[in-house]
Amino acid sequence: QVQLVESGGGLVQAGGSLRLSCAASGIFFGIMTMGWYRQAPGKQRELVATITSGNTNYADSVKGRFTISRDNAKKSVYLQMNSLQPEETAVYYCYAKRFGNDFWGQGTQVTVSS
């Protein structure tokens, strides 16, 4: 099993930045993909960014502003978010895929004020 714990959420003004962190515990071996999703009130959960063996994938809406990175030695994945906008207020979830199984963190709230 894999446990994921997010941190780094909070309140930021429009145009500001936040850095999210996600630490994995449990069985880390075999985790191929890690990433971030978000869910705004009344909306479906959506992909933000993923990273697999150094290859990254971003939602079009965050390209050029968000950067995902991973430190396998620390069993962690990070999301640097710049130029945040109010519509990006959401709960941000850490994600990992291991041998076809999906794992999720409990989420961290990001609120962007206008």
C-alpha cells in the first residue's frame, strides 16, 4: 500500500505562488507515475500535472505557470504554482500509480483571492 500526505496549501492572492508537497510512505517501489489533480466546488476532479520517469504532462491551463518535480530519494513530488488565479481555487490531490493501482492523498485546500 501507498500513503500520500499533501502539504503546502493555503490562501494566496491572485498572481501569487504556492508550492505543494506530497510525501509518500509505505511501499514506494514500483511507483511509476505521481502527480496532482484538483477539484473545485461543484466540478469534477481534473488533471493538473503528472510526472513519470522524468517525463512531465500538464493540463493546458497550467502550462508555463506550474512546474511538477519529483525526488525519489525523498519519496516526494512537488508542484510549484505561479501566477495563480481565483478560478484555481480547489482541493489539490496528490496521486500515485503503482502496478496499475491508483492511490490518492486526502487533499490540500488552495484558495486564491481576487
